Amino acid sequence: MLSPGEAKGAIARAGSVLAAVIACGVTGGEVRGQPVSFSETEFATWSPIIVLGDNPGPVTGQVGGGNPSPGYVMQHQLTATTPAVTGSYAFHAGSAIYRPDVSGPIRSVSWSEEVSYEGGTFPTGDGQGNSLMCVQDGRVFYADYFYVGTSSIWRVHARSGLTAADFVAFRAPFQPPGVLHPDFSAQASAIRFGVHSANSQGPGGGAYVAAARIDNWMVTVVPCCPADINCTGDVSVQDIFDFLAFYFASDPRGDFNGVGGHSVQDIFDFLAAYFAGCP
């Protein structure tokens, strides 16, 4: 622990370095993050980890026919409804878990899968709803929602550049309101990625079964470079300003080294990362 005098001197030295950086317009260089990919072609560890909704019909998820085999089959069996609209929503996942505190804050997420209609007693319409999903602190979020349709022909669905704002919290009353998007910051808790499947029934509709299948599923997480504190995609003097704002506001992002809370050492460690640049 630095004494008040030592801390004052350390801050002064850090301030001199910061002033020189800003005056000279020194930048850390372009960010080239090291992506972390999760892929699944066997689905041996997958299952419906969370099932929500107000239609009591069962939901299953199991290994089945793929492209090529094996794949993962998601089936919703809806019961006949009352005059209200009811829905069945499942969240399927395996072991695709990303830890921002270990691998860095997330800049963007890309995903792809092959998908087709498996069958059921609902041969027309949109088939089954499908999307990328993630679970963080027990709360479910989904992104890039689309309809599988009723064709048995395999097709590729892919999307890139998804940010935290693209993931929306699953609606109340099925989970508590208040958190709209997942936390992709360096201090965030672990995030588990998977697939969201859904079917619904209109007022007075009869019971039906719908199943879809997926294969060759992949999620790629692109982390921010540590020195890119604002996660814009490149390291510039603005990162210094933003880091200092976080630091003096006691924002968790200002605790750069994650050791012992906010201290002058965080400033030195940030500067070291800044001048080291990004891989």
C-alpha cells in the first residue's frame, strides 16, 4: 500500500506520461482480437436447460438426424388453448461457456447453424421459431429470431456482428423484468450460449406437435483487446480518457488489473497494456 506521499508522486508521474501521450497523439494500434469459437456436431451434452411459457405441453431435445448425422431435434407439443394466446419456449445448450473475466470483454458475437423442419402435426405455417440464445446469472436472452418454416431441406442460417444490445431479455412474466441485455464487460459473469426454440397457439387452437432440427452449430466470440477499454475496435487516446473517467468514477472498468479495487497501479497497468498494443 502506497503512503499518501507516494501515491501523490505516482499519480503525478502517471499524469506526465498521459500528458505526453495525448500531446504526441500516440496510439496503440489496430485491435486484432483473438476469437473464441464453440462448435457442435454431435450434441451429446445438449438438453433443454430452461423451459418457459404458459402452454403446459412437454418440450424435448435429443440427438437425431443431422446433416450428416447426428443432429439435434427440438420438439414442442402444445395442448389445446383457451381463448388466450399461449406459448412454449425452450432454451437448449451444451458446454459453450464464455467467461469475460478470463477471456476478455466481448466486442461481438457471430453464429451459424444448419436447420430444417423435422415434422409434426402442424404441416403449414411458420414451423418453429429459432434463435441464438445466451444465459447469464440465470437470466435468458435471445438474438436473431427467425422461423424455421416447414421445409425438410437443410439450409444455413448465419449472422455476424451481434452486440449485447442485439440480445433481448426474455419477456415478463416468465422471468423478472429489469435487465434488458446481457453484460459483455470484463467484469461480467459467465455466459452460456445455445439455441432458443419456440411455438405458440392462437385463441381456441387445437393441440399440435412441431419439431425442428439443427446441425453444425457454431458460435464465435470476438473479445475486445484489454487496452481498447471502450471496445470500439481500435486503441486511441480516447481509450485513455475513457479509462480515466472509469477510474475516477470508481467504475469497475477502472479496476484494470482486478486486484484490490481501484489503485494507482491500475493506471500503470493500463498504460503498459496501451503501449504494448494488441495482437
